[in-house]
Amino acid sequence: MAIDQTITDQYAIYNDDCVKVMEGLPEGSIHLSVYSPPFAGLYTYSSDERDLSNCAGYDDFFDHYGYVVDAIHRVTMPGRMSAVHCMDVPTGGNSGKGDGLKDFPGDIIRLHESRGWKYVARYSVWKEPLRVRLRTMAKNLAHKTIVDDATRCGVAAADYLLVFRRAGENPIPVDHPIGLTYYAGSRTPPADVMRYREWAGKQTENRYSHWIWRQYASAFWDDVRIERVLPYREARESEDEKHVHPLQLDVIDRIVQLWSNPGENVLTPFMGVGSEVYSAVMAGRRGIGVELKGSYYRQAVKNVIEAAAGGFDDGQMSLDPDE
């Protein structure tokens, strides 16, 4: 009954409203969810009245978003995780007229806790200040503001990854019997740990996996490759505002690697151009994605087909996501 859909043995993606699609998923059938919701009041993605970015106000957004959080809770296996990418939202939205911030991550946490989720972690994804200034032209990041009146200065705000766990006992442990074998990030692992990659001996001796875990366990992810995102420019339409580029694949790869097993179901209710489904398929999971906007869905189809065929190489990625 979806507007459009593409289903294979590796992924199932739908062009429709996410709450409607999730109503058709069995309870407890999702092992992990990861997504970036519309940032309340910051960007408008379409004119569709079902689009959360079109809500009349901040409180109205959370009323509607609550239905999504409830639906994800129902379909998630007990004891499993949901990861939400977000950021603080300027009080003036994308107009540049505001001079403060809304604690959007905090309100997401409180919403989830009120719906039965356990808040378990927050990661900060670092962004380079000059690059943010050049992309957004935010006056409060300009050096001139420091010169004129530093009380009006701002911050190149981090992105946040909020992690929640559904209550209950996890019936299928997410195990890593040979440790972590793939590092998604910008650093070069030290030469002396490389010989321990896919180490089959005692895991207490697996220095390669230990090194990766130290990067991932940090609350501050300053090694995410900001430019490593899927192609998306063709998905833009004339009605689009300039909006945040797709979530970095390094962030998604870490989530999928840490909190799901090969062959399990990874859900994203706000699929965009397919980044979360792409990472899931590349990691040997089954990706399930829902996207309301037709142009994004069509780009997601192209991107996910690439994943099933082995994935993009670095030269095919959108190397300048702020363009």
C-alpha cells in the first residue's frame, strides 16, 4: 500500500509516511534503528502536510514526533538500541535572526524517556569552526564579531548522537567474537597494532580491536570524515531550502557495527537518500528505510543498489557536502 517500494533479500525501502509503514512491521522485529529526524524549525524538506519539518511550531513538532518514537519502540526488540542524530537548534531557525539555542537534544531525550526508552549515551561529533562559518555565514562565528563585541559570539555546535535502549532482556546478544575488525574514521591505526587485525586468540590481547574501541568509546568523535557522505545533489528540488547534508557514513558505520549482528534488521524512519540503509547493507545487515519525499526516495534507490553491488569508492562520494 506504499506510494512506492523496492524490496530485495538485502533491503526493503519505502516511499511513504514512516508511521504508516511501521504499523505493518511485526512487534519486536527490528534489531537496531538509526536516523536523523527533521531538526524542528530549522529546515523545510517538502510541502507535504505529513512532513515533520512542516509542523506549525516547536511543541507541535514534538507532538507529531512522539508518534514516531512510539512506533519505533513497538517494533524494536527488547533490550535493543535506537540511535538519534541531532544538534542544538537556533531560536531563529534557519533565518539567522535568532540569538540563542534550543536544547533540541535534551527535548529528544525527555521525549524518549516519557515513551519508555532508557537514555544510555551521548556522543559529540566535532565540526571545524571555519568550515561551519563558510557554509552557514553565521555572523556569530565571524572573527569580526570578536573584534566588535564578543558577547555576540557563538559556537560551531557539535552534532550529537543520542543512544536509547528499549527496556527488557536482549534475547540475542550482539557479540564480536574476534573483536572490532573495521575502523570507520580518519586516523591511521598504529603500525604495531595492525598485525592483530581479526585476531583469533585471546581477545585481551587483541590490540587492534582495543585501539578501535578507544576511538569509539570516547564521548567526543573528532575523527569522523565529514566529507564521507552519499551522493545527494540530484535529489534536490526547486522547493528545497538549503539543508543539512546526509549523515556521515562513519557515524552510521560505527552504530551498525557496535549494536547489531550480521543478518539483523536495521531500520531508519527518515531515510533521506539512503545512508543508513547503505551502511547496513554494506555491513551484511538487512536495511529497512522509509522516506516521504519522492526525490529523496529515488536517489536512495540508486544509492542502495550501489551498496548491494559492493558500494561506492571514495571518488564517487559527495566530497564537498557543504556545497
